[in-house]
Amino acid sequence: MEPNQEHDIPAVDQIANGENLQMYKAMIPYFPKNMQRTLALLIKMVEMNHLLSFYNSPMSACAMPETHNPEEILSQLRQYGNDRQNQQIDQISNLITMLKLYQTYNE
């Protein structure tokens, strides 16, 4: 996977996919139909195992940013939304901006 593509994948999927699971997923259609379902389920089980291992490790607490900036969160969500959802995210972003301006004005 190219480094710039990795940023388009949510962090939880990066953890779940590990090193090679994306390649394995891409290979599924080339297997006989009767094997595809089994391979897909096996890959999902490996993903679950990666997630469980990550969240059971003491280092998992370091993965979460210390501060939560609502604008950053909305920007991340916008990457995965459809047009209707992105319109709602934009409305929320505009509301946050207006509230910040109102707070600044009152100070």
C-alpha cells in the first residue's frame, strides 16, 4: 500500500487490516466461488483478531489524540459521507463557526 493511500483508510481499518489483508481481499474474486465465502470469513476473523490484540495492548491508549477538535472530527467524517451526509456535516461545521464567533463577540 502506498503511504498516501493509507491516510484515506480510517485508523481502525488500518489496525484491522495489518500488513497484507488488503492484498488477500483483492485476491478473493480470483478463487473458485465455493472458496470465496470461506476466505472472506477467514479474513474477517483475522481482522477481528488484529483489533482485539490492539485494544488489549497497553499501547492502544496512545492511539487516541489527547484533544478532540470538532472541526477535525467533522473533516475526517466528511471523507466517508455521501452528498446528503456531507451537507449535514457542513451545516454542523457552520454552526460551530457561528458559535465560536458569538463567543468571541461576547468576550
